Amino acid sequence: MSNFFGASPISYENIKELEQQSGDLIVYAIPLMAFFTGLEIWYSWYSEKRNYNTKESLGSLFVGLGNVAINLVLKVAFIYGAVYIYNLVPWRMELNWWTLFPCLIIYDFCSYWAHRVSHFNRFFWATHVIHHSADNYNLTVSFRLSWVQHFKILFFLPVAFLGFHPVIFFIVNQISVLFQFWQHTEYIGKLPRFIEAIFVTPSNHRVHHGSDEKYIDKNFAAIFIFWDMLLGTYQPEEEKPTYGITHKIDHKLNPLHLNFHEYDSMYKDVKTAKTFKEKWFYVFGSPGKIDKLKKQAVQTKE
């Protein structure tokens, strides 16, 4: 056991080999995701449900492709960082398949908090709002991942500092992203109760995308819904959610606007703020409180 937690450091000369071992699961999964998305689009048309908006879906696609490209460019840099931390700690774990399971559970716990903070801190909300900005709920929504979401990497540093092998860390990250793909559909109803109590199912995640009062800021977990149940943020799906954000976006197609509109709004708020405390609040305050304050200011003027 002592040998297991005292694995040899990784040489930076082996980065290329490490990159290959980490795989590109998301890239390999693109054909499958494209197939199921196309199938859902066809069924949406066939069943006359029509829960696809052409501009909105194309906007999601452009955002998703940009995100894949950014991840491919940054992958080597992230691997160097992961290797640096791995070599830094004395309790390095050997590369072993079974460490995937504890790493996945711990990673998902960190993901819960990264997600939860993103809803209560405007700086991080700006990296996440794009995922909530679609008015329709379908598989293309899973493509809406911010191009600057990597700011949230600090929430996952504890996983790296626990000494998990970088290959395990990167595989778990990809599993987490891929698991969230199937959650973004209205065509899978509630599953058996024991599944709904353990995993983030489409039903559980539809709640998270609701802009209704009872659904806002609920069900933050990515894979295991029991984090929400344990930490008081769980809400079962009851009536159908109203999807999207409280302030609708007019430009549904432009990926630049979709990614950075909140930063533009933040800049304007900071520019008009009179005190440093107010400026700080507009950057790091709760999006909900900021929205209420701005509404009150408008009402006062009227």
C-alpha cells in the first residue's frame, strides 16, 4: 500500500505518451452525439413537438465546436499542470483502473460546488449563463459550454492534490462531460425511483434548467444527484419547467454574443457604479440580488 501511494514522479519527456493515454473520449463520442441529436431533431419534427429553434440550435453547435477546439489546444497545458501537481505531492497514486471510482465521486462533489458557486457569484455565472440561455430544452443544449469555463478549474484542484494519476483525472473529467449529454432531453421521462435518487437523470436536470421560482438554483450535481439531496438543493420535477434565463437573449445564433454577453453587461454595470463596494458587488455579487437591485432602480426612476 505504501508503494501504491508513493508512485514515481512523471517525467515531462513522457507528456506525449500521457496525452495519448488520456484519450479524446469526447472527440470519439462526437459521431454518436451527432446521431442521437439528429434522431431527436427528426422525432421532434415527426411528433410535431417542435422543441427545436433553428438559430438557437445552430448557436449551440457553433459554441460546442469552439469549445472542442479550445480544449484540444489547451489539453497539453492542462496535462503539464496536472503532472506538476502530481509530482509535487508525496502521496502519488499508481495508475490503476479502480482509482477511477473514488476519483469520479470526489470529482463530482467538486463539480457540484463549482456549479453551485456559478449560480451565486456573477464572475463565475458569466462562465455558465450560456448553458442556461436556450429557451428550448434538447440535446443541443449540452453543447452550450462556455469558452472561458476553465476559470472554474480551481474548484477541481483538490482532486489533483489528492494524488490521482493525471490519466485517471482526465478520463474522469471526460466521463463527467459525456454523462451530461443524455440529460438534456424531454423525450426521456422519469426513470425508476432508485435511479432518480442516485443519478442526475433528464428529469432531475430539467428542473435545473427551469427559470420558475421553485426550480431556480436547484439540482446542481453532474452525475450523482444525492449531493443535492444531502446539501438541501434538491427539487423533483413536478410541472413542466419554463426553460431559459429570466432575461431572454435576442441574438440566438452569434457564438461570441452567447459566450460574452454577461461580461458586456457586467462591464456596463461596473462603469456606472459609483463606489468601489458597488463595483465589487456587480462583479462578484449574487446574480439574483444584482437583478433585484437593478429592477428596483428602474422602478424608482419610474
